[in-house]
Amino acid sequence: MTYSLNWDLDSLFTGGIHSAQLKAKLKQIKTDTAALGDLLDRWDATSDAPKFQQFIKLITQLQAIEAGLAQANLFVSAIGSADIANPDVAPTEDRLRNLETQIQTVSDKLKKVLVQVPDAQFAAILNLPALQPIAFNLTEMRDAGKELLDDKTENLINQLNLDGKAAWSSHYDSLVATVTVPFHDANGDPVTLSAGQADNNLLGNADPQYRADLLPAWEQAWTDKEQLFADTLNHLAGFRLTEYQAHGVSDFLRAPLKDNRLSAATLKTIWQVVDDNKQFLLDYLDRKAALLGKKHAGWQDVEAPLNLPGSQLHHFTYDEAAAFIIKHYGEFSPKMAALAQKAFANHWIEAEDRAGKAPGGWMESAPETNESRIFMTFTGSPNDVSTLAHELGHAFHSSVMGDLPYLRQGYAMNVAETASTFGELIVADANVKAATSDAEKITLLNAKMDNPVAMFLNIRARFLFETRFYQLRRQKLVTPAELNELMLNAQKEAFGHDLSTYSPHLWASKLHFYIDDLSFYNFPYVFGYLFSLGIYAKAQQTDNFEDQYIALLRDTANMSSESLAQKHLGVDLTQPDFWLAGVDLIKKDVAEFMRLTDPLVHPTPRP
């Protein structure tokens, strides 16, 4: 089967960024939002009882508006990612942000109206057959309404956010575009690297000396503009903290935990499991350093590839990658395989390796057509196949929820990373099993270790940094020197003081700290990774796991993370047992890596 490397966006809207369909959609959303606001102003629970037909109309219209906006956002983001130089994307994105603010204002008003509905009437609303599927989501909305200020103030905050959090987040993107790293190529000739190119080389270049030389140049590039990045981070966080304070919230972790439907007790347990079980990963890094001829790994070596003699990794064509994923998905779930095949056949994926594309990869769903779009750059490496499997896991998650009400599709980030990591694990394991030599298997196991090292060590450092930064930011503006010190200390603590070099400017170079709509963007990855490992372990021990897995995914926006795990897995997430089952899977991979590499660092002496 031959598949296209380019996606088709015409099934979303025809005509590109100047699409007449898109303009008509945005105009309709604006009109419908105004009409919804008027309808909400006139709604009275008592007169609408007992059938609450007007309320059902309200909720149905709100969901249609939000689904339409999501469809439009995906379309515009896709165009911008595929062509970063397109000058018409930014103005359209600005129009979308303004629409989003108008919708948020109406949504906030609805939440406050729900607070005023007497408990008995609200219970009757939740029991309506038309609304029972979203009873949990409506309860969330009502609870959120209890913390909102008056309509005028909330509207003002939403408007200020356009030039506040959202603006500082956008400003970060503008700053990163100006970062360049003067360096040299593999032949020693001078070259100027973009931030994205330098980052890719720092983490992925096969030459250890090249990476070691690049790290100080990389740090210097961020040092040159550290005051600008410090201003951006300080003001974004300052706006957020002021917003929290206005709503009577003093705990800066409260909102991200609530957004992820996660308890503080569960997060504490996760970090305790991580801290108690990181030594075997530090041992792995020491072994990796030995293979590189070093006593300790440097920051630039943590995710670096290993190119051992005889490790000729298979170079996948795109069609081979598609077939590989479909085949191994099918071993766990025929429905996962069918969705993957549909994504390839229907041109949902933009994978071409060409200039002018944005870095990274993502998946976004198109709720109005129950489709997805996946963005990445495919170069043929086993890692690219894993990335593709990761994004297709996201797409599968969205697909099994496509028939649910739109509010019921709003799963949180932590569980969003579950299906994607599950899909990635399937393919990464298959890659390792397909290795034709010990050297190739070592190389693939090393690549597979990128995830647990990132989750247990790198992201742990990010969480420690962000926590301490917010504590300090409540008191004052944090200087670049203080930010560097916070990051360096966090990295040393997370990595057990075991590295020879660190990256104190990670706070400036890591996009995750500058995302406006969700703070503490990092810890949900750790939850999703470990949660998926626990599910993966259960899948390997359970016959006909597909139906159980899909049932779990369909409930991801319908209850708390703890309730989800209890209902579908029978486990208590506030206790370490479930998380430790996933850790055991990582330990098996590390043990195999150590066994295979032992002869390379401890050669048998000649008689």
C-alpha cells in the first residue's frame, strides 16, 4: 500500500487560510454565541421545569459552538504548522482568540447561572435522559461557577487575558524565532543554527564531541537574551497569580490539579514512586556514559543515540512504517489497527520532511467530522515510527469518543497522554523484538529509555523548578540569575548530582513553561506515561483487553482520574502498587540493556 506524506485539509474547510467556508463558519459561531448569550439571559429554571427543554437547547448550542471553534482552530493550526512563513495565519489566529474569549464569557455566565439553580432542580436536570451522559461535566461547570466573580469582572479578566497571559505566551514564540546559535557543521565549517536545529543536534547528534561543544554555545544563545525571556516568564506567571488571587485561590497547584481531575494525594504518590525508583535509571545513564568513554553523562548525552559497531538500524520508508504500526497495533486491538489504517488512507497525516515546517509533532481532533490530523516530520528512523504510533494513539482515543456529546469528549491532559504512550509502547517493544543483533537491540533499548529518563528525571526537575519559581514569584520578580540557579539546583536534585554538565537555561528554552492556558504543563506527562505502563502491564496479562481499554478511554472525561482507575482497573492511584507495576516494566528493559552492554564495558580478559 502506498500512502501520501501530506495531509488533506479540504474535508475540514476548502480553500486554505482564505477559505470562504472558514469565514462563514466563524461568522456563524459569532452569531450563535450572541444568540446563546441572549437565550441564557432569558432562561429561568423554575419556568423551564420539569422538562427543561430550553436548558437542553442551551447546552446543545454551547456544545455545537465549541465543537465548531475546535474544528476551525485545528484547520488554522494545521496550515500554520505546515507553512510557518504564511503571513495570513497570525491574523486568523487572532480572530479565533477573540471568538474564544466571547464564548468563554458566555460559558462563565452559564456556570454562574447553574450555581443559582436550587439543588433539587439541578438534580432533576442531571436526571434528564438527554443530559445524563454529561451529568459529571455539568456538575464540574456548576462547581467552577461558585468561584467566579461578577459578570463584568470576569468579562474584563477574559478581555485583559488577550493582552495578558495569551499575549506573553505568543511573545515567547516571537522571541524564540530570533534565537540563533553560531556553530559549525560536521566538517567544521561555520553555520548558524536556529533554536530548533540546535536543540535537535544537542539531543540527537551521533557525535559525542559535537554535542559537548554545542552545549556551551546553546547556553550562550539563551544567555544573550535571558532578560527578555525572564521578563516574559515573570509577567505570564504574574498575571496568572493575580488571576488566582482575584478568585481567592492561594495554591498555584490547585488549578492544574483540577484541570487534570487529579488529587494532590495521587500526585504526591507519583513523585514518591519516582524519587524512590530513579537509581536504576541513574545506573543506566552511568552505563551509557561508559559506552561513550566517559565517567558521567553530560546533559547533552542523556537522550543521545548510541551508534555501536554492527548496529545498523532499519531505515523505514513511510509505507513500511504504516504497515509496521498497523500490524502491531492489531496484535493488541483490531480497532486500533483499523483506525491507524484509516488515518493513513484518508490523508490525516502531514509527515513530509521539508523546509518551512514547524518543529515537533502533534495530534488534534476535528469533532464535527470525527476525524483527526497528525503533524510530524518523518525521516525514517525507529524513533519516528514510535512518534507516529504515539500520535495515532491520540487519534484512536479521540475516535472512540466521537459519538459522545462534545462536553463528554473533553478529557484532561494527563489521561490524554495515556492512549498515545500506550500506542508508542506497542511499537517500541515491537522494534526491540525485531532487532537482528545485540548491537541493534542495545541501540533500540537506549532509544526506548528516552521516555522513562525524561519522566523520572528531566520532568521531575521541571516540576521542582516550576514549584520553586512560583513560590518566589509570589514575592517578587525573579531575576535571570535566580532562574538559572533554581533550574540548576532542580536538575542536580532530580538527576542525583550524577551528570557532568547541566542546562541551567532550560527554563528559557522549554516551551512548556510559557503555555498560557495550563500551568505546570509537565507533570501530566508523567501521569500519562506511568498510567499507560500500568495499563500495558494489565493488557499483557488479560485476554480480550480491547473492550476494557476502549471503555476506559470513553470514560476519561466523565470522572476523576482516581475514579477512572478504580472503575476500570480496580486500583487506588493514591497508593504506590499500581505505579510500581509500570516501574517494573522499565526495570526489565534496563536490566536487559545492562546485560547486553556488560561485555562492552567489562571485556573478558585474555588468558
